[in-house]
Amino acid sequence: MKVERSVQAVAVVFIVLALGMIYLGSQVNSLQARVEKLEWMVIRVSVTIDNGSGSRTEVVYLTRGATALEALNRVAAVGTKLYSFGVFVTSIDGIANVPENHMYWMFYTWNAKENKWGAIPVGVGKYELSDGENFKASYERVVW
């Protein structure tokens, strides 16, 4: 009689453990699906800041649809001015545009096909970055 009770107790414990493992397995699968959805929403971007006397590159993680300005704000102190056409960057890390010397911050993205930097086609506040993209802010003399 006592042996039967202990066998029953062990059987109940095993059943509870099995149900717990099944539950945990379903929760892990659900969490994995949620993580995959979140991974799709996150992009990895390399941001290079070249101030004319040196450069640094940092990797940032942003939500899909993030702009170049958002990436810049993650890695540097960015001064801006808002105009009707959008945001104009006036300084990065304390280095300001100097119009009388034609010194401005210019913005580029790496073109792997052509193996060179190319100017972004819109302003930094409107340029949406892509996963794996290399973006650069460069302080340079510009003659228009």
C-alpha cells in the first residue's frame, strides 16, 4: 500500500514536471517569434565623423525608419537650425560651419558598388538609413 502511494506521488510529480516543460517550451517559442519581429525593427548603422583633423566611427542600433540626424545625435553633440525645407546642421561636437571660409558639414553614405562615398540625396533629417549602412559626416571646404 505504501509503495503504491509513493509510486502515485512520483507519477504526479513527473506529470507536473512534464506539463511545466511543455508550458515553458511554448513560452520560449512565443518569445523567439517576438524577438525575430523585434530584430526586423532594429537596424545597425556605422556612423563616421570626420572633423577635418581626424575621424572616428561608431556603430549604433536604431529603429527601422530612423534618419541620419537621429544616428548623428546618438554619437555626437549636434547643433541644428530648423528651416522650412528641413533641419540644417550648424555644428557637430562644437565644430561649427564657417560660411565665410566655405567650411560646412557635408553628409555621405558608402556606395559599395562604386566603392566610394556619395552625397546623400536629401537632408540629414529626412534621409532614412538602411540596415548595415555606413554614414559619414565630414567637415570640409565647399565651393558652390
